[in-house]
Amino acid sequence: MSEIFLRLADTVGILERIFFVVLLVRIVASFFPPRTEGIWSSIAGFSVRLTEPILAPIRRRIPLMGMLDLSPLIAFFLVDIAGFLLSTLFVYLARL
């Protein structure tokens, strides 16, 4: 049973890293004008679809500071905390 919880802790860490990469791609893509075709627009669109459910609620609560959108930075912070708490919980449950 403890092996399952350790695997879950590893999975949480992997998913957290994947989300960070996808969010970083979205941040970089936001600096370039959108195109209607090509691999880059597909990757950028995919990153938007994956990150928007997390960024939209943050944007509603945090006001924009001019042209600066702080929601990705806050999302990095919140996902890191959630990943740490879940991993710690699973490791704790594995030791019971």
C-alpha cells in the first residue's frame, strides 16, 4: 500500500513539472503575435487551453497592473504549494 502512495507523490511532482513547462510556453507565446497556422500556433493554442482554467479565476481576483498580467506568476506559486502539500501528504500516508 505504501508503494501506491509513493507513486502518487512522484506523479504529482511530474504533473507539476509538466504544468510549469506548459505555462512557460504560454508566457513565451504571449510575446509573439498569433498566427492562424503552423506548429507554433498549435502549441500555443494547446498551452492556452490547458492553463486557462487555472489562470482565469486568478485573473478575476487579481487586478491587472497596466499591461502586466501577474496571474501566471501567482499560478506558479499556487501550483508549487499544492504540489508540495499533496506530495507531502502522500509520503506521510506511505509511512503509516
